Amino acid sequence: MKKILNFGLLCLAMTAFAFQATAQKKIKEGTVKFEMQADAEAAPEMAMLAGSTLNFYFSSEKQRMDMDMMGGMMKIQTIIPVKNPADGAILMDMLGQKIQLIGLKEEDMSQNYNIMNVDDMTEVKYDEKDKKEIAGYPCYKATVKLDNGMNMKYYITEKIQPPTGIKKKEGKLALKGYPLEMIIDAGEGVEMVFKATEVTNKLPEGVFNVPEGYQKMTMEEFTEMTGGMLGN
């Protein structure tokens, strides 16, 4: 269970971001939906994660990410203004307990919502010959190494580019395109795959409104409540 919950926050840090898309027609706002695939035979504990979803909603001013794991038993939501990340909200619903993290710093929010600017990326290699089409977009392979030794593979498209306003630390590597497939090395020969299933230029009404009914707490209070298990 600890591995699954920690993976949820890992995905939050690795995949929350804002962007705009340009394809046959320029998309200034819209939605991208991902679904997770996992090899339950290779790692039975991953069976609980198979079918997890990531939904991204974006405009030129705000972005939102919804992550739904374990059949809805754990949900993580971020709502972040592109120009003022510190004004964003992180909300979690864990087995019905609803929590909103408050008092987060701008650097914490800004570094955690752009997958193209991974601060701990130490190496990236591109293979433009390894191509595939995902959700109607042409993609090619990018292999990434992180400073913790973790390896990730992406299939990226240059038809989708991030908006201005997203912060990137000076000297840090960034992907040349937007990932529509993310392959995460979970160790012991197990891979977890997030693949885009739909890209649209539509937004649900009120999608960037912060919902009510969540208990507000600081990261320190949250860390204490979880015994440090999810505090990072």
C-alpha cells in the first residue's frame, strides 16, 4: 500500500503541468486523457494500479490535473494558475478523507507541474526513427535518465508545446516535445505505461473552480498525519 501511495505522489510530481497544443489547428484550451497500463503478472501489486487515469485540462491561464487510482480509492487533483503557481491548489481524496494542502511555496508548485522541465533529468536521448501515432499525433521516442538512477521512456510530439509562463530552472534539461506516452521503470523489470487516449479542444464548465468540502492542512500537518509516508 505504501508503494502504491508513494507512486501516486510520484506521478503528481512527474506529470502535473500546463500546456497549449498546435496540430492541424492551434488549440488554446482543451483536455488530454491518459490511461495507465501495468503488467499484473510480472508484479501482482500493480494490478491495483492498472486502469488508473490522468486527465489534464488546460487554458492559457490555468491548468488542472486529475489522477484517479485504485478504482477511485485514491484521487489527486491539482489546479494551478500558469503565471502564479503559488495560488494553486492540491487536493487529495484518500478512501473518502478529503484534504487540501495549503501554504505551499511557488517553487514547490512551479517545479511540479511541467513534465517537460524535469529538474532531476541528467540525460536525454532522442530516437526520431522510433515513431508511432498516439491520439492522432505523430510521436517519436525520448529516453530519460534521472539523477536517482530511475529511467523513463517517452513518446513525444512537437505538435504540442508548453505556454509561456512555465518556469524552468536555468541549466536544466527539458524535453523537445510534449509526451503522449510515458513509460516508467518501476524496478525489477516492471514498467508502468501512461498513454494518451484522447486529445480535445473542449473544457467542462467550471473545470478550474476549487471544490468545497476539503479539510485544509499544511504540508507539515499532512506529513505528521501520514507518518511521513507521503510527505515528500
